[in-house]
Amino acid sequence: MRLIRHLNEQSVDITHELNLIKHDCQPFIKQAKPCRGIAVRSAIPLMSTNFIKKKTRKNRKPLSTPVNVHNMIDKLFVKRFGWKVRSEGVFTYGVEGFLYSHYMFPIGNFKFVYNPKVRDLYDYLIELKHDLKITWDEIEPHDLSYIMNTYTNKNLCGAMTWDKPEIVFKCKEYYLLRTTTIHPDDLRDFLYK
């Protein structure tokens, strides 16, 4: 197994980090094992970091979605799943290959949601606005009822194998391991042997 990956002609030994992940992230590993799944998070500001332990933000502010729509969606998620997915979640995809990305591993117990019909909620909202010919301020909860009812918190492997949707995790802490430090197949071999 290639636990050492070359970065700018330097070798990086990540054996210790992999052992931490294998020890601290057992609930995730157990759920993802049937499909040998991995979650990837784009993390451009952390690209100089090979491995880091992060605390999940509890009050994430939206980057592009207007705050009123963000809050409306959070209320709908609380009603359906009991937590503010957009504010309290860590956003990932079940895919490798982002140029600036890290593998993401929830530490300890976690929750997750994804939508098998929509790859990214923001993109869906843009289409919704266009199709209904409305502004951000005109979006109402009933406009979102169909899409909200298609979210699920079941079958993590389904999320990691179905056309790579956005998977949002709720956890207290998580590890990020830079994707260039180990090939995804080698990572799977280490975690799921």
C-alpha cells in the first residue's frame, strides 16, 4: 500500500494520521464500509495543510444564498430532521477529484442528509427562481416543499454511490486529510480491509 505520497518531490508519511482516522471515526467507517465510501470537502484555504482536526461551526453563514432563504431552509430541515442542516452542517461530496480538497471524516457519532434527486441545493434554488420567474425575496416555503421532501438521512452508501450528491454531515469534530497525500484506492484499502 502506498501510505507515502510525493508532494513537490518531498515524501510525507501519513501513517499516524491514518491510524487516528481509523480509531476515531469508527461510526463513519462502519456505515461507509459496504461501498468503501469516502467523503470529500473542498477546502481551498487549508491547502497548505495535509491533516487537521476541525470543530464544526454551529452558525455557518451562507456564501451565496440570501440569509432569509437560508433561514427558511434551516427551519424546514429542523422540522424534517431535527437540526439546522445549512447552519450546522459540514458540506461534502462522495467523490474524489476536486483539485483543492480534503477527505473528510466525522469523528465519533454523526448525522447526515443528502438528496438523491439534487446534486447541490444552491443550484436547485437558482433553477427554481428561473423556472418560477421569482426573486430571492419571493421564494416561499411551499416553493421548497417538493425538494425538501426528497432529502433523506438513510443509506450513507447510497449518497456515496449515487451520482455524487452533496452530503451534509452533523458532527462535533472532523478530520480533513489532503487528497494529494494518498490515492483514494489506497485510502479505501487501509480503512476497509
